[in-house]
Amino acid sequence: MHDFLKISKLEEHQLSNNSFFTSEELEKELIFLLSYIIEKKSVEFTITKNIKLFLPKNEIISILKNLIENSIIYNENSTPKVNLSIKINDSFYIFELKDNGIGIPESEKEKIFQRFYRIEKSRNRNLGGTGLGLTIVKTLIEKLNGTITLKSNVDQGTTFTIILPLILE
């Protein structure tokens, strides 16, 4: 139900204001939101330290929470690993989220951001979810004038790269 409300809110163009926050604050919030699944699967989660951001914090958390949660849920590795790298250049923030999960088949890569789309529906039925998480991610990124790309190999993991424009005060 939460995902349906979030999509409705996005369609009404309601985004939060930019604010300053650090990668450490981001890490703390993400771990708090995902603590149950991180602990349950003994996930090794790492994030770049000492980065200062000026972005709409609520949207960034929502984007990363969705992606990290998928990285964990769809990870059958005995030692699940998720790494969030954040870089800043003259014009952009670059977020790179890597996992060592099950990967995404080439034939599915173009479809995963569509509403209600689920890879191998029969296998994922017992994992829950609405099929809206990645739609929310892409919609938020586009509203922030950014892009998202992915590289993935089956049984080797996935890397999502998000590029957002650097906005100064």
C-alpha cells in the first residue's frame, strides 16, 4: 500500500527541499530502515565516508532504500555484500550501488523499471512486494533530473549507477 501512495504523491510532483547531510547520516538512516533484513541475512554493507551532500534527503533515502533492499532480497550468496560508493565531480553526484546477488538477465534489464514488472514471477511470488519499487526509483531520479543505468551478470551481481546534477545552494 505504501508504494501505491508514493507513486500517487510522485505524480502530484511533491518533492522535498534540498538539505545538507553527510554520507554518515545517510548510512545511519539506511541501516535503521533496513536493519531487520541486514541482520537477518548477515549483509556486509559499506558506504563511502566523508561525503557532504545537498539534495532532497527524503528522495535520496527512498531511492537507495529500494535499491539496497532489492540487492539484499535477491541475494542468495552465503555472504551478501552491498557497497554504496558516492563520488562528486564538478557537475554531478555519482552513486554506484554494487551487490554480489543473483543478477538480472539481459532480456529483463529494459523491463525492470516498468510498473508491476517482476522478473520470474513464479519464483518471486513468496518474496512479497508490489512491483513498484524500481518504478519509484526511476521516477524519483528523473524528477531530480538524473539518470540511472545498470550493469548486471547472472550469478555475479548488479551495479546500479545514479547520476544526479550537483546543485549549489
